[in-house]
Amino acid sequence: MVAGAFPLAKLLTLGARQLSRPLAARIKAGARASPFFRAYVCLPPAQLYHWVEMRAKMRLMGFRGAAIKPLNEEAAAELGAELLGEAIVFGVGGLCLYLEYARQAGQARRREDEQAAALREVGEQLEQLRAELDAMAARLPPGHAPGPAPAASSPAPAAGHAAGAEGGGSGHAPARAGH
């Protein structure tokens, strides 16, 4: 990537992701202190995470059906606050990815629209040139149908043949004895 072409949007998303870490730390501290956040936001995901983690570990070690004790409230509040902080950082990162994708998709759509407009313009110019060619062909006297222009470096006529005789590539009708 060229240093001069570094997109400002990417720099802003990187800044947003870096700012989300202190924001997450502040929200974690508030979640630990608030009884509502502690009871309804931190504890349930922490207990669920602990249950799933311990269940997976027990199955890997071969223990089936062992009862899993819930975490104490302090450990669950700490784990829940950590999960909340990580979820915030992950959410901000995902949002930045989505916004970057939407921005690039918009740029691609605009580029395709510009290409389609340029293609339409070329088609219109082609139709205009065809109409002009038809108009010029209509003004030509009869017998002078438009055809491909003779090549500038056409080979010289063969020895014994007059130029234009027997349709020799001059673009005119063959010479006749009466002319």
C-alpha cells in the first residue's frame, strides 16, 4: 500500500478500536460497582460461561454427569465484567469491519455506475457516428457505395495490368472498353 494513499477511514476505525479499550475498562469498573449491572448484566453470562467451560473440561477428562458448582458472586462479577469488556471491544471491532465493508461496497458500486455510464456514452457516440455515416452514404451518387478505405500501402499492380483493371483494388468499378 502506498503511504500517500492511506485511507483516512482506516485510520479512524483503528482509533475507534483503540479508544474502545479504555471505554470498556470504564464500563467494567461501573459494572462492578452497580448492583443492577452486577446482578443482571455481569453474573448471568459469567455463570453460563463458567458452566460451559467446566462442562467441556469435565467431558475432555472423561467425567460424565458431574455436578458443576456455580462461581461465587465476587468471582462471577469479575468474570462477567471481563466478558462485558471483551464483548465491547469485539463489538466495536465488528462495527468497524462492517462500516469498512459498507464503504468499500459503496465505492465499488459507484465505480460500476461510472463504468456503465461511460459505456452508455460510448454506445451513444457509436450510434451517432453510425447515423452520420448513413447520412454521408445517402449523399453519395449511386454506384459509389461506401466500403473499406483502400490501404495506404497496397501492393503495386502486377505487370501488364492497368491500375483499376479487373477490379484491381482501387475502390472503383472495373474499367470498361467504352469508357
